[in-house]
Amino acid sequence: MNHCQTNFFSFLQFVTLSKFSCLSHGLSLREQTDKDQKQYDCDFGNDDAQIVRSLFCRTINQPPHALIRCQQTHESNIEVINQNSPNIIKNCDGVCTNISNIPMIMLGADCLLMIIYDPNKQAVGLAHAGWRGTVSQISKNLVRTMQQTYQCNPNDLHVGLGPAICKGCYEVGPEVIDAVNTQIPSYRSALQITNNNHGQFDLAMANKLQLIDCGIPESQIELSNICTKESAETFHSFRRDKQNSGRWALICGLLPNPLA
Ligand SMILES: [Zn+2]
């Protein structure tokens, strides 16, 4: 990932997506590079976070008042966004649009957040995939929705798979093992059984395999390879910080890329 710094804020960008002049995106960091010891939280519901989101939006050239966010219910529903969409999309973990100047935000702690961009059709989607979203194949749903709505060709899609809890840190129990075995048996390779009732689950790998199955070339899928739990300075992690965990944000939209 690229580390970017402007007057307002430092943040991360996917290397591949940062090259597109009509896509503006960024991933927020938990601490800023000036080491002011302040922890930046993008969660909704507190005034500090609102200031952080506004600064972040301004940094990456997004209109903060118009941010579209999902309720994020760990399911796999995708909503198509247009000028008439409400700011909060209920019962939804993925959104896509082909309309310019609509910034969309997804929040994460350990779950995988992703961007899918079609430079040919000028459409962009983002999704939130924890284990529940992954076994209900939200990444495939997002690709299908973009194909049906914007006639996207999977061959043209570029994907950024963001930071998430890594396989080694993500110990899961029988509920997840059962769900993987029954709902996504063909992606069982993303799950490693460690004993009878436990295993380690690779969220990024399970989603990457789904996206490749949709026809997206592997070379167009960028993995961040950042583990949220092991990156205390840069990312919030629910497994690490429990109830005290904040949220990091992935924001993107079809706007001129200020850094391209
Ligand atoms: Zn880890």
C-alpha cells in the first residue's frame, strides 16, 4: 500500500487503485505520523470521529456531508447508490455506484473491507466481509451486482482487499468451521483446522478466491497483507482491543484523484 501525506492527514492507498485519475480513495490510520499520541477513530456516534471523517474526506477530495454509509449487519446485501439514496443504507454490507461525487464509507476493525473498480464503465463498489459476509459470498454478490447494473466485465475489474485480521491471529470455533464446510466448501482451503473444534480462517484468501472465480484476473487483485490485530499503531482491532476498539474507515468515490 502507498502511505500518503497531505496537509490535513496521513492515510493509505492501494497502489494499483491510486493510479486511476477518476477514483479517489483512502484508508484511515489509527495514529497520525506526527506522533501526537491521539488515536483517530472514524466510528459514527461521537463528535471527534465526525471531525476525523471530515478531515479525511477533505484530504482525499470527497464531500463529507454526502457520505453514504451502510448499517453493516454482517450479511451480503448490496445496494445500488444514486443521487436519491439516503445517507444510511439499512441492512446492507456493500454498495456500488457509477455516479460521480458520491463518497461512500465502510468501517472496519478486524473485518475485511474491499474496493472493486471498473475504469472502463466508471463504476465502483465497496464491501465489508467478516466471516459471515465471506461465507455468504458478499464479494461475489458485489461483482454480480456490478455486472447486472453496469454491464461490468470481470476482466476489467481492479480490486483492493484491505487490512483485516490475518489467518494466524484469527482463531475460529465450530460455528465458522460448519459455515465454511456447508456454505463455501470450494473455498475450504482458506480454513486450516487446528484441532477438532477450532481452526484459523483467512478472510482475505477466501474472498480473493471468490473474486478469481468471478473471472477477475488474479494480477488485478491487490492484497494489503496488513493484519489489523498486529498493527496497533495503524489499525483498530476488535480482537485486540475488545469493547474499547475504534473503527478505521475506507472511503471512496468517483471523483478526481487528488494524488494521481
Ligand atoms: Zn495477525
